[in-house]
Amino acid sequence: MKKRKRNWILLASVLSILAVLDSGCGVLDTILRGIAGSCARSEFVVTRPDDPRGGLCSPTNCSLRQAVTLSNACPGTQTIRIPAGTYTLSIPGPNEESNVSGDLDITQDVNIVGEGFPAVDGNHLDRVFDIKAGATVSMQDLIIQNGLAQWAGGLQNYGNLTASGVLIQGNQDTIGGGAAGAWNGGVASFTHSAFFANDSYEEVAGIGNDGTLSLDNVTITGNGGYGVENRSPGTVEILFSTIADNNLGGHEAAYELWNNGSPDLFVISNSIVAGHTDEGNCFAPIHSNGFNIDSSSTTSGNICGLNQPSDLNGVDPLLLPAATLGGLPILPLADGSAALDSADFAKCDGTDQRGVPRPQGPACDRGAYEKDRTNESPTATASPTTTPLSGVVPAPQTTPTITPTVVPQAKPGAVSIESLSTDTVYVGGAKCGPTDVTITARATAPNPIQVVVLFYDFGSGAFQDVAMNPIGGDLFQRILNPTSLLGGSVPFNQSTLVYQVVVQQEGGDTSIRTPVMSDISLQACGSPPPPAACSSYSAQKACEAHGCNWDPGKKVCH
């Protein structure tokens, strides 16, 4: 009852402001009738992809910002429906809390429903969504991308959030201690969702928390920073999720999971934590409810402390490169993975991250991925079920030329990156610097090598593959030119080339492979970006080529 009263007070305040602006020519009466009629609908459909200033959301003319503003003013719980497409925020002005500029400020209860997996793009002007305390919000089948803020680039929640089928990708924070993908200071539950290619200035890149957070059937991978961070007195519960291969690009943050409180504040079960085998996947111990895999070496000083009899420590889960399946990035399991058919049968119900029913075998698979025995071959790549993503660059969708069958116990052999011609590639023009990169790998195997394959991804979540050329001895080489592969379209200011080299021997063994690498920076070289994006450039040439100013002392772009 109190909340409904507060909503009506807010609506009355809006109408009072409009009354002051009324010229006596019937304008106010028209606006009053429009708002009353709109609130009576309780469901708003977004009809335009742009972000105009002001205006009311009508059934035939409604932007996403207008829909949020009207929802904030209406009593009760509204529903906002967003059709397929990309909805780009374009009104500068961060740190404004009334949904007039910058991010989308949500102050009242609302259900936001994507239809066809639409993308809400922050355009590097501010974060994308800011959920205020007291608001109860649900989000479904939605992409949140290209947000840029000091704190919580993609989404900030201090209300009560339920998110399902949500992809948070390509967001950045700009200060130490912030969060690139999302920050939860309230109550948040993410199911069947993913955090991918978010880039932290210093620490957490996936999601940070000092509230109450639940992750169920979630993949967190390919981010530049911690996968999940929890700060006391916050609590985290992770179930049937995969957190792997984050922060492989050399950020200061060096763990998949970071917990600075009691282990009991961070609980995990039926999940996979992998990627930092030697240095350890966890900053400090967490609490296990069983049936997890931690790839950390048992001699590491930063193991996760998983101590249930069903936990597997120091075990490689045999994850394939990230693929887009069911519309979201996910890490498939290779044949022979210890995660297959080994989860807690008592907790085995529902579906995996993609919606594949569990179990497909005698028991569920650990992690976010359930291997589909009937409809899925063990390929490393799959075509997305949605239109190409905007902002985080879509790689050309091609069918992989190999079908690897992974043998769980690798025979002796090795593959390593011998050299890179550059660690920064400029996309869209040659005036800034090198436009291609030559990747040279050294590969040996006990059986004849059939092909050495380079898997690569520009940030879409769907790896493409290409054969590397033998150049003599044990060396193989491939030149990648992102500009030509993107067809001249460069919808980003800064991204990362993620890649992995896999050796396929005669007989199908593909167990000899490098880690997933993310040490090649992609910089746009073209028209000037919005002023707020200048800080995203870390190289002087790219900074100046985009009309920004380079500070040689601080080595920052502004």
C-alpha cells in the first residue's frame, strides 16, 4: 500500500510540473489524458530504436527511454516489451537520476521483456541500466552492452532484480574497484544468462556484489578481470554455472572468483571454475555444497578450498572454446570431460543455460552446459539463433571445417604461441598502425598432425576456425586481417581478439591445445567517437586518430 501511494505521489509531482508549463491552450489537458491513458494500459511496446529527448510514450511512437519514464510515473507494475533490434542510448549526461539523460534509471516496479533478443546499447556514454532501491524488476531475453561508467558499466542494481536469458557484454568501468559488467548491491538472481567480453579497469569484469546474489545456469567467460567478486557482508550462491577463462589478458586481477569475507558467504555447487590452473582460480577459499570442478593445481596457493568428497580439484574440465548456442555464449564440454554425467542427481532438474532439458545421460552435467546427446555434435562452434550482435563485433558465421573428438587423456605433445607480429591491430584504416597480425605457433604430436586450427573471435561469443599454414619444421602460421573479415564494418572503439590453437591428429585427437588467449588488442581507426569514449583508448596513435587528446605524462586519452 505504501508503494502504491508513493507511485501516485510521483505521478502527481510529474503532473504538477507539467501544470506550471501549461500555456492555457489545452496542452496540459492533452498531456493529462495521454498519461492517464498510458498508465491504464500497463504494457508499453517500444516502437523506435533511437533515443529522443522528452516526449510521451504512445502506442505508435515510443522509445525505450520514454517507456521507462512513463513506467516510473505509473502506479503498480508495468511491462515494457522490446522487439528485436538494437536500441542505442544517445543523450549524454551521466550521474543524472531521473532518466532524462545518460543511463536508464528505473525507480518503480517493471517487467522488461525482449522479443527476438534485442540489444540495449549504452553507446559508451554511461552505464546502460540503473535500478534504484525499492524497485522490483524482471528482465528477460535481453542484451545489455557497450556501457561505460566509473562503476558498473552495464547494469547497477540496488533493488530486487530477476534476470533470465540476459547477456551482459562489452561493458567497461573506468576506476579501480569498479565493476565492468554489473554490480549488485540489492537482491539479484540471474538464470540462463551470460557475462562475456566485459573489460575492467582493474578488478571485477563479470559481476560484483555486496548484496544478495544468485547465479544459476550462468556462463561467465572471456572477461578482462575477475569473473565474480563478493565483498562482505554480501552473499553469493552459484549453481550449475561455468566461470572460466576470465582475465587471461594480463590485468592486475588474476582470479576467476574473489571473496573477501568468510567462505560461508560464497557458496558454490555443481559448477566449474577453470582457467588459472597454475596461479589458482580463487583469491580466497569459498564454501562448497559439492559436485564442483576446480582446475587449480593442488600446489597452487590460491585454490578454491572445495573440500566435499564429490568435488574434483586439479582436474581439467576439457572445455571447448566459447560458442553461441541458444543465443548466449557458453563453454561446451568435450567428450571425456569429467563434468559429464557427474552432477548431483538430487539437484538435477529443469534445463541448462540454453534450455536443453537435464539430464541427457544418467545424471546431469556439471556447469552451465548439458551435452545434448541427440541434436549436438562435438563441434567447437555453432551458429547463433539470433541476429548478429551489435557493438561487440559479430564474426562472420561460417561452418567449422573440423569436428574434433576430444580424447580425455592426451598423449605427449605440445603446442605454443611462438610469436605475434603485433599486440595491437588497427581496424578500419592503415593510418593508425598495422592492420593485420601474424600468429605463429609451434606444434608437436605423437601421431601425424592432420591440421593445426586457429579458432578466433572478435567478441561475438562465436568462434570461427581457419587452418594454419605449415612453414617448416614444427611451425605453423596464419595472418588475420580483422578489417577484411568484418567486411569494412567496425562497430566498436576497442575490442580484443580472442584465439586458441588446436592440433588435430590423425584419428581425431584434439587434446593438444593452447589456453584461450586474449592478448591482442583491436583498436578502431576511423571517425571520432563520442567524447566519453576517448578514455577507452590506451594507445597514442588510436587516441589521436579519433580526435582525442593524448596526455604523454599520464599516458591516458581524454
